[in-house]
Amino acid sequence: MLFRATTILHCYLRRTNHHLLTTRPPLMHHHHLSTTTTTKNDTYFAAIHHISNIVRRDIYLERTLNKLNLTITNDTIYRVIRSCSRHGIQCFRFFNWARTNPNYTPTSIEFDELVKTLAQCHNWETMWKVISQMRNLEFRIGEDTVSFVIREYGEKGFIDESVRVFNSCQKLFNCEQNVRVYNSLLYALTSCKNFYGGYALVRRMIRKGVKPDKETYSILVSAWCKAGKMREAQEFLEEMSRKGFNPPVRGRDLLVEGLLNAGYIESAKGLVVKMAKEGFVPDIRTFNALLEAVCKSGEIEFCVGLFGDVCKLGFCPDIESYKIMIPVVARLNRLEEGFRLLHCAIEEGHKPFPSLYAPILKALCRNGMFDDAFSFFSDMKVKGHPPNRPIYTMLIRMCVRGGRFVEAANYLVEMTEMNLPPLSGSFDMVTDGLKNCGKHDLAERIEQLEVSLRGV
């Protein structure tokens, strides 16, 4: 295992000392350049994955890492810490080990990520040690990191610590108390059911000249709705409107989001239906959140009907709306409606990606309309983004189920030509089907193709 790790790591890390962002070239259209880039990146991320496993599982991780004789880069340290976000102390040991390397100079990016990891793992004492190290090195702690620490303290019920971090932003962290930091403390207060304290914090924001944004309203309204205090949420929105601080979206949209966040889907549905009957179009983000929640609850027919009603009122769906609705109508075998939505998305300038048109393709195959499915797939390869491995795998599986073994073999070959190695299960399905229908020569060619790809 150690020898294999050394081979993988040296294959990439000794070949280049550059940052990953400088080593990843833009997408090439030539097959051999694309293959080289993919192999290079795969090798690098395989090395990151193996180092992360050592950090997570090895008791004597420093000794094991020393044996690998790694070339340390800032990007390597950052990615390993990020991938081990649930192992705070192990990440702290790994970071200290990296700092002993004379060729490695830490930056604020790695420090910030380590602070977030330690906060997420509730290693508060170690987190403050790292913050002290950052101050000694005169690194500025980012606003995102401060906000993250405040939220983590609040989620665990340590509201006094959240307030202490908030009050020491400028002196200790050299960080301004902007709207993002205020929102973090507001989230901490409402997580501890301190609604009046949250409302007082909003008033303080206004006195300090910090203008509340959509997240400010959403946090407080969602907390009130979750506690069953919808009347208080409405009164808060009305009071803020009277003071001239109107939220970026209408009050009822915030109430809908608050009800959804609290899990009151039926109440949110009723509020949106009432808005539609009164001729009001909901905010697009709010409506998409409602569609997604209702679809997960299984009320697909309601989704389709509500979507049609709001579109008649002038609702303009975005790509997120299409990503929700196209799978829904395809599941109901409403293929004409699915095609209509897909073409609307194309007309609005959205280039269809595989996960957008895959539900329609699957519905066509499921209904036995394979010729239409093949024609539609060929059309999407021209008009949309290049197909990926999951959609090829799905199409091969549906072809095999429908007895279209030759077409499945053709798509298998097409995958290899596009540098998308098929799964072993796909080869097995196709070869077994070809043999059962008497296509032994073609089955033998597919087996030879698998051998050439696997190198066995």
C-alpha cells in the first residue's frame, strides 16, 4: 500500500511544483490533449485522496507521511484539510507536520480552512490556538471564517461565545461587522430561540447604518415560522416596511420560504395558491423552493397544475425551474409537456445538459419508443452539452432491457471513443445480450474492447 501511494504521488507531485489552478489547462477539443489532461488531473486527485485517507485513519500519520517524501504545495494542504473536514485534530496534526517542511510557507487560505474545520468539529481550544498563530503571523482572518465560527457556536447552544466573537471582530480579528457577520449572529440567536434578541440585533444593524439584506429577513422569519409564530413574522415585516427597509423580495415570499424551512409544506402551498388566485406571481427562488419541496413529498400532479397556473400569470421560469419540472412531467409520462419545457429552455438561451434531458430520454425508452429516443439523443448531442458517463450508462441499460442489444453495443463503443470508460456491468449486460440473440461475433468484439481498456 505504501509503495503504491509513493508511486501515485511521485507520478504527479515530483513532475510539477506548480499550483493546481495553474496546472489545469482549459478544455481542449483534441482527443489526445483531453486524454493527457484528464490523466494528469486524475493522478493528482488520487494522490490527494490517498493523503486524506492517511490523515483520517493512520494513528502515526506523521511517520507515514515522512516515508512518502512528498512535495508539499499550498494547494495540496488546502485540499487535504478540506476533504478531512470531520477530523479536526487530525487536520491540525497534518498542518503542523506540513509546517515543519522548509519548502512550505502557509497562507491565510489554509489557516482559514483549518479554523473552520476545528470549529465544525467543536475543537474550540485548538481553534483558538490556530487563531492566535494567525495573529502572530499577521494574517487577517476572513469574514467568512468569523461568520462560520459564530454560527457554529450558536448551533451548539454557546450563544455567549457567539456574542463574544461578534463583539471582538474589530479588535481581535481585524474584521468589520458587516451584514454577513450580523446575519451569522442573528442565526445563532434564533437557533437558541432568542427571538427578541434577534429582533434587537436587527434594530442595532439599522442604528449602525448596516442595511439588512434578504438573508437577514429570511433568517428571522424562518425562525419565527419554525416556532409557529407566523403572526410575529408578519408584524416584523410590516414594521420594517413602515421604517423604509423593504426586503429585496415581498413579505409573503419570505413567509413562504420560512414555512418551507420549518417543514410546513401545506401552509406554504396554501399561501402560494392564495397569491396565484389574487393574481400575484411569486418570487422565482421562492417558487422553485416550493416546487422542489412538494415534488419530494410526492404531490407531482399539484406541482404540474401550480406551475401552469403561475405561468399563465406571467411567471418566467429559470433553468432551476426546468431542472425541477422536466423530471416531474417525464415521470408522469407527459412527454409532450416535457418536450415543450425543454424547447422553451433552449429558446431562452439555455444549452441543455445531460441531466436536463435524461428524464425525457429515459421516459421514451421506458415506453418502448426507442427510435424516437435514439433520434432525440442524437439531436441533443448537437444542440446540448456533450453527454456524460451516467447518461450513456442509463441508455445502455434501457436498451438491454428493451432487447436493443446492437444499439447498446454501439453506444458502448461510442463511450470509449469519447474517453468515457464504461463500467464492467455495462460490458457484461451487452455481451450477455448479444450472445443470447446469436450475435456471437459482435459479443466477442465487445469482450476484446473491454480487455484492451482494462489492460488484462
